[in-house]
Amino acid sequence: MSHKHLHVLEAIFREPVSSNIQWREVESLLKHLGALVEPSHGARFRIVLNKHEFFVHHPHHGNEFAKPEVKHLRECLAAAGVTLSRYEEGL
């Protein structure tokens, strides 16, 4: 995993919740992890990662995720087996 992708993953799992995570960075991370990212209805994107399906909303105003959406993304990634500790071990 590149340093850039690891930095985004760290931001997603950071406490307190980060609010300056860009959509394009998340999309790049998801694709790097092997996820299928496709537009769904409206601003929703369907994500399939490690046989887990979930939906995220593209930020409406600007490109930064809101804190509740970061929490949702964190929960979805964890359910799909993606955790920060798993990728820090690879360094």
C-alpha cells in the first residue's frame, strides 16, 4: 500500500473523526483495495469490497466527507475486513 493510501486509511480511522477527507482520495483507496465503485442513485455510490456491499454518498457541497459519513465509511470498511492495524503491519 502506498504512503498516500495509508494516510487516507489513517484519516478514516482516526479519533476524533476527521472532517477533511476528500472523495477522490477515498475513491482511489477503495479501488486500490480492490473494490468495485460504481454510481448508484443520485449522489450514492455502490461499493463492493471483499464480498460486502455498501453505499456511500458523494459529498454534495465540495468534496469533503462529513463526520457522520466518515463514521459510516469506517464501519463499512471494518465489516469488509479492512482495518488500519492490518495495513500498518505491512510497513
